[in-house]
Amino acid sequence: MNQQPPEYVGSIFAALFCVGIAYYAIKEFLSGKHIDLHNLDMITLGYVEENPIIIQQVETKNNFESQQLYLDCIDALHALGMKKSEAKKKAKLIFKTYNPQPESVQAFLMLALKN
């Protein structure tokens, strides 16, 4: 069996480690390069641009196809048994021809089922 070193050997290594840490901390402090304790980030996560480019989306008068009401109206006609392609055609026709456009699914269904 191998003989274990005495217990004080580990204490000596721990003491040397602490002295080494203290030595390098004092050396860095005395070098004049002070660490800003308020900004300890070492990795840049992001930055703020001074003049960001703002892209504005221009809405046209007949841009109803991107509205949620239009999509809900198509789904309502499809749920009532109409084919999806026919529901899209019917919804597009109603949203293009009626002015003002329907403001709810119920108003849309009243117009769509009259024809």
C-alpha cells in the first residue's frame, strides 16, 4: 500500500495558493489598471445604434388580406361547409366591393349568406 503524505502538506499547498492569488491581485492593483466595479461585463451582449433605420409599413386601401378579420371570415365560411378556395373568393369579393368593409365576422356572414 502507498503511504499517504502527512496532513500538513495539503495545508501548505492551500497557503501557497492563497499567497499567489493575493500577490497577483496586489500586483494588478498597483499597476494602475483599475477595474470599474460598475461595469464587470466581459462579453458584449448587444449595443444600441445611434441612428437606427426605421422601416415604416405603408398600408394601402385594399390591404385587407393581411388583416385578422379577413382570415377569420374565411375560416367562418369554411366552418359552415364551403370549400376553402370558394371561401377565399367570396371573402375577397365582399371585402373589395362593400364600402365600408364589414367590421365583424357576424356582419360579414350576413353579407356573404345573402348572395
